[in-house]
Amino acid sequence: MDITTGTRASDTERAHVADLLGRHLTDGRLDLAEYNDRLTRVYATTTREDLQLVLQDLPKLPKTIASQSTSRARLPIWQQIEGSAWLGVSLLCLFIWAAISLAAGEFTYFWPIWVTVPWGAVLVFRVVMGWESAAWNRYRTR
């Protein structure tokens, strides 16, 4: 039985080191094969000292960037997609209305309001209430 003397690492600490490795990969300090090897070592380690050995030959990253990326609240990807779809459909409806009005020679009834406003109100309500974003942020921090 092997008994280590170091302090045991938590899943959160492993995830943090994995994030740092990902940043080093995107900065070009690691190639994909080395990143994969180090990531395998990160999730196989049991102590904090072993985690630090994985980062030993890499420079320290500025803390401002790390704290910015973890503290910045983002919309979940599905809300970004829904917002993009709403914008695209709204612009398409507006274009169709403008083309009809131009062909008629006068402003016609502004029917796009019945498409854009209710749909947009639902999207804004969901973002403001934050139910989905809170669940997403809890999921991301695991």
C-alpha cells in the first residue's frame, strides 16, 4: 500500500489546472499530444504537489485573465442561439414588410411587430429571470 505525504487534490483544483493547460494550449506553448498527456496526468493525480509538477515548466499566467474568465457571467449557448434566431427572423420579417410597402407605394400595416415583440419579450424575460443561466453557471463550475 502506497501512502503519500502530500495534501490530496480536489476535483475543483484538477479542473483549474486543466483550464490552465487549455490556456497554454491556445497560447501555443503545448501541442495537442503533450496537452493530452498532461491532462491525463492531471486527472490521475492524487496530491496537490503532483498537480504543480504538471505545470512546472510552464510560465505563470496573469491572474486578471483567469479571474475575468471565471467570474464573467455568460449566456448559455442555447440562449445565444435563440437570440440569434430571433434577430435573423426579425430582420427577415422587417425586410419582407419593407419590400411589400415599397411595392405597394405606401407603408402597409406593420405586422412584424406581432412576430418580434412577443418572441423578444419571452427571450428577455428568460434572461432577466436568470433561471436557465443560474443552472448553466452551476453546471459550468462543477
